[in-house]
Amino acid sequence: MAARTANVTARVEPEIKEQAEAVMAKLGIPVSTAINMFYREIILWNGLPFRPSVPVNEPKARDELTKEEFDQRMAVGLAQAKDGMYTPAGKVYERLMGELGDD
């Protein structure tokens, strides 16, 4: 007996669609399988499988900051560095490569 299926139609921005499909292709997951997985997660969690929210401190590019905002952020960073609240770049790189699986 053939599996029964239903169609899902959704409008998404073309660039978002392309980017998401590129990721799924790297994972070897067809779009229909990814959507099915998403729907199953909704059922499992009885809601969205993530918390929709707006970031508290939305990151801004340098040219989006006022001089005062930039200076304040630099002052915080300098104080953190002086207090030893930093991780050497090599350690950060090692951690990122470990998380990425050294691909």
C-alpha cells in the first residue's frame, strides 16, 4: 500500500528558500523530509520546536552605531579584557573547529 501524502504550499522569500535548500542538500535531506520533520517536532512539542523571540541586544554593524554606543561598547570590552574576561583567538578557533567536526 502506498503511503498517503498531503501537499503543503507556503510562500517564502526566494533567497531564504535557496539558502535553506542549500543547507538541506549538504545534509542530504530532501525538502519534503525536512518539512515532515518540522511538522513532527511541532506535534512532539505541542507547539513550535523553538521559542520565537526578538533578540534582547540585537547585533548592529559598526556603521549602525552612534559614536556614543560604539564608545560605550568599546569601554565595556576594554574593562572585560583588563579583568581577564577573554579567550585567546586560538582557543576560540579550536572550539569552533571541534563544533564543526573538523570538516
